[in-house]
Amino acid sequence: MDRDRYLERIGRDPAADRPPTRETLAALQSAHVRSVPFETLAVAGHPHADCGGAGVTVDPATCYRKVVERERGGFCYELNGAFGRLLDALGFDAARVPAMVVGSDGDAGPPANHLTHVVSLDRRYVVDVGLGTPPMRRPLPLDGTVVDDAAGVAWRVRESDRPDSDFAVQQRPPGADDWRVRYVFDDRHRATAYFEASCDYLATAPESPFTGDPVVSLATERGYKKLQPEALTRVERGDERTHDVDSAAWDDVLETEFGIRLG
């Protein structure tokens, strides 16, 4: 991995002094979610052309080439997988841990259907650049401290009440009173190979949330934008605006708004 090229990809100066501190970690995470899209095109394929997805992998070298050299995005295994290697190269103590995304009905998905990181510094923090929408912008302490982000979303980590996990990442949207569990995770470092079966399932199973229509999203200064087959949605501190996108304009929007050029 070319550490400097990765830093340039997320808009950070490779020559700047970058000690492994909480402030550095927060700056890297924020820069990553605003530079590298969450996208499922390699799984779902193009929504308006007869071409399937190229497939995905947890292989570190492949993820690096896709995110940095090809300037694409990816889903959690790719984005967090690549970012974890960058943290390693910068001297951070980052543990790769398995998580389970929890739906609005409270049901969790298959084991290890999400990959995230726990970074040890002055405290231990969850760090995630592959969560989709809303994106996680700042490191979250495991001690329950509430972290508010620039988009008005509050985040915290609590001990899980489930027997199959240690902690729960919770979020509270702007203006809301109730917390929602976004995902639960097992606080144990795992080898990359541990995630291979779940990645393959999510990339191929008809019932997977990623094998239907593709989605592309990217954090903005105060919210995020999301491209679906027929619409572009912008969300800013809870205010949502949606614009129709026809098939002829879709590739142009993908390149202009998200920096992705297919082909």
C-alpha cells in the first residue's frame, strides 16, 4: 500500500506531521467519508445498462487498488478494510472486529455482515468509514460518551443487551428523542479471512440488501447525498430534498457528484 497516495485520495497532505492521536484519527475519518463513496455498483451493476457488477472481495490489495488507484468506493468490507490498513501504516492500533447491522425492526442480519474497527488511544474508539447513510464522521468512545456530528446526528456506544455481541453503536437523528441501534459488534480482532463468507453471501444472495438496485452515497459538510436508479437525494441536518434523474443523465450525475466514472 502506498500510504501517501492513499492520503492524497482523501484530500490529506502526505507531507504533514500526522501523529497517531485522536485528533489525527478524527480528521482522517471525516476526510474519508467525504471523499470516498459508499457504493454497491460492483455488486448490483449499472441500473440502466446491461452490465452486471464486477464482484467484490475482502482481499486487502484488491480493496486498495479499487479505492485508491481506481478512485472508486465500495461497501463496508472494502472501505473499512482498506482504511484499516491505512491506520496500520500510520501507526494506529486498530483492531478489525465483526459487527451485525440491526434493522428498524430490531432484527440483526447474518453474523459478520459488517466490518468495523476499534482503535486504542487515550480511550478505545469505534471508527467506521463504511456505514452508508447516515455516515459516521467521528470516532466513538466505547464508554458511552455522546458524540454529535456536523449533520446533527448524535452517536454513542453502549454495552449490548444481546448475548451474541459486546457493544451496540446507537444513533439519534436530528430532532429525535429516541436512540436506534445501528449495529452491534463483538469486541475481538479477527483475521480478514473471517469476513469472506459473509462478504460472498451479501454480494450474491437474492435476499441480500445489496443485490437489488445499486446505491451510491457520500458525506457532505452537513449531511450526505445519495444516488439511486431514478433520483438524487440531498440530506442536510435532517432536511431532505430529492430530484429526479433520468437514465440518460445518470452516469453524468454519478461522475459529477460522486467522482465515479464507469468503464
